[in-house]
Amino acid sequence: MLHSVETLILRDGGCCVIRSAEPEDAQRMLQYMKIMLGETPFLLRTPEEFDYSIEEEARILEGRKSAPRSLMLLAEKDGQIIASADLQSHGKKSRVWHRAELGISVRKDFWHQGIGSALMERLIAFAAQCGYEQIELTVEQKNRRALNLYMKYGFTVYGTRPHGVKYPDGNYDNDYLMVKMIQ
Ligand SMILES: CC(C)(COP(=O)(O)OP(=O)(O)OC[C@H]1O[C@@H](n2cnc3c(N)ncnc32)[C@H](O)[C@@H]1OP(=O)(O)O)[C@@H](O)C(=O)NCCC(=O)NCCS
């Protein structure tokens, strides 16, 4: 699905553009993912594990654009992608048709500027508009920043998965399973 282009004023007085991702963003999206995955331990892939080709990424973005109940948003500044967030159906089967999944990331240089909040607000509004009844996500227990963001928007913890993530040093982190009821 497509979202209109908007200008977002950041907390430092600067601005960025929020818009939906297009297949033409594939190359810049790959660059964004490689950099962003290297900046946080709190996403499931390492930069090396994000190994899509430009063509594969373009196909994914085309799929998101054309799916009526899916939205991938980007934040862009000076021609660079600085954040992305997406919402899609949990699955195509009728019994899970009411459930959406959400993912979000922002480049470290732009944390705490209000971008994550702006993307969350737009995805939650889109989910309600699509008739989803709940939004679900998983977050590592140690990811306080993301946890605060999700709680700010009404997500609650409904379960804990032990040892959801294992790091190369042998340490684990648990995952919180979170849900926001929207209807
Ligand atoms: C989590 C993330 C998306 C937040 O994005 P952001 O643009 O910094 O978010 P915002 O500036 O809108 O801040 C949103 C809320 O996050 C929380 N937050 C922000 N900075 C924080 C900090 N330093 N410590 C704790 N909580 C913090 C606050 O609740 C804040 O709301 P408030 O400013 O009204 O108090 C971003 O830090 C990120 O991409 N992290 C790495 C990837 C990641 O962890 N993704 C989620 C995987 S589950």
C-alpha cells in the first residue's frame, strides 16, 4: 500500500521526509540495512546475514507496495534512508486475518528525534484502517529503548520466550512477546 509523502520536523529542529518504500529504493534500502544492522545487536540478523541482491530487494518492496494490507514506510534525509518500519498480515489464512506484525528501525545518529514515534503512529493508524484487530511484535528484554517506544503506544507484554537470542559470546537474551489490541 502507498502512503502520502510527509515532512517530519525532528526534535533537533531538522526535518526528514516520511513516505512509502518503492521498488526503486532497493539499492539504498540494502545500504541502510547493512549500516543499521551493524549499529544494534537487537535485530535478528547480522549485517552479513542480510544478503539480498538488489533484484530480490526490489521484488520484496514491490510486493509490499502492491499488497493492500501491508505498508512499508521510510524516513529519508538528504537522499539517504534513515529509518524504516513495516506492518503486514500475520498470514493469509482466514483465522489469522485479524493479526498484523510490526517491525521498526532507525539509524543510530537519528535516535530520540521522534522518528520512531512518528512511524509507529502511522502504522497503527494504517492497521486500524485495514481492519486489523491486533498488532504483534517481539522485542529483546534488554532493548529498553524499543520497549519504552512500544509501551508508549499501548503494547503490553503477554509472554516471555526464554533464550530467544544467543550471541557469539555464548550469552542469551529473552524475548518479550507484545501485543496491542486496536479494535
Ligand atoms: C527503538 C527505536 C526504533 C526507537 O526509535 P527513535 O526514533 O529513537 O524513537 P523516538 O525518538 O520516537 O522515541 C520513542 C520513545 O522511545 C523511548 N526512548 C527513546 N530514547 C530512549 C532512551 N535513550 N532510553 C530509553 N527509552 C528511550 C522513549 O519512550 C521515547 O518516547 P519519548 O521521547 O516520548 O519519551 C530505535 O532506537 C532503533 O531503531 N533501535 C535499533 C533497532 C531496534 O531495536 N528496533 C526494534 C526491534 S524490536
